[in-house]
Amino acid sequence: MYAIVEIAGHQFKVEKDQRVFVNRLASEEGSTVDFDNVLLIGDGSNITLGAPAIDGALVGAKVLRHLKGEKVIVFKKKRRKGYRVKNGHRQSLTEIVIEGITASGAKKAAPKKTEKKVEAKAAAPKAKKATGKADDLKKIEGAGPKAAEALVNAGFETFEKVANAKPEELSTILSEASSRLSHIVTDTWPKQAKLAADGKWDELKELQDRLDGGIEK
């Protein structure tokens, strides 16, 4: 039996006991994780397609270790401008092993997630009215437009509120907002937000220069 499942924003064809390298997950090493966004399951000649996901299907896995991928060189050049920039990047990855594939009958937490998202969206306008305006959360290293939007919808629209949150809480908000955000590492977000809230932009830049894949060197 094999399955095509979406994990951390990418689709993988997996089988039992297969080891897979995925974008960094927030789960700890040795913990078990379940992925319910199963798009296809094949069992011999029988193939089940989802629309888009298969209801009740589940892929269970165990987190083996966190690591970094091979270095990729990024070189940018502008002709006749004297502009050349060379950077290296190592993607933060997680190695998992597939422990089982459940075709149907699994209990999915999707309804609860939807309920939380609705509550978060309903609460967001109130938070904006109370504070007057939201901070530019994209100034936090690793927080793109989608991640910033997810934080605002959950009521974390200012640097101060993000600074007072726990990294695990922020990771949960991102994962519930979209599976494409579940791989983002939020370990330093409260620390970055604290510096931004205090207006210590030079110290924030120094901290961000030390970050590698969201982790402080």
C-alpha cells in the first residue's frame, strides 16, 4: 500500500517503513505525527482518489531527527550595475519514518481546526479596534505575508503580543492556518518581537544575521 500525502507544503509518495526528508517540522525528535491531508491511496489495483483529500485517511510517522540539507549557492548579478551578491543556503529539514497508512476510519481533527480558525477570524477585528493598528509582523525573520496574516487573524497583531507568546503556541497557529506554514521554525520569534516592540532595530538586525533556518547560531 502506498499513499500520496501533503507534508509541510510538499506532496510525497510514501509507503510503510519508508524514510522521508521533509521541511522542518515543529515536533520534537522521537515524537509521532499524523498527516491527514492524504490525496491518493493505492492498494494493488485499487486506487482511491480524494477530492482533494480522502475522508478518514491518515498517514502516521515518527520524527527521527532534525538536520540541514546540502548547501545551495545563490548568486545574483545585475549587468552594468556592478551588483554581485553570493549567498549560501542550507534548508532546515526533518527526517521521518512512515509507520502506517490508514485508508479510512481515522479520526480527523479538521472540524476543531476549522472552528478555531473561525473564532480567530472573528476575534481579529476586535483586536484591531482595541489597538488602533497592527504592527508589520513581516519584520520578524521567517514571517512572510501568509504567516503574518495568520498571526493577525489569531489575535497576535502586535510585536508585544508575539513577544509574550510561546514558540509552540505560534507554531500551532501557523499549522492550523495552513499546512504550508507548518514547517516554519518560530523558536526566536518572541525574542525578535521583543526587540522590535522596544524599538531596538540594530539589535534585531544583529540577531537576524545570526539566524540560520530560523535557529540562532
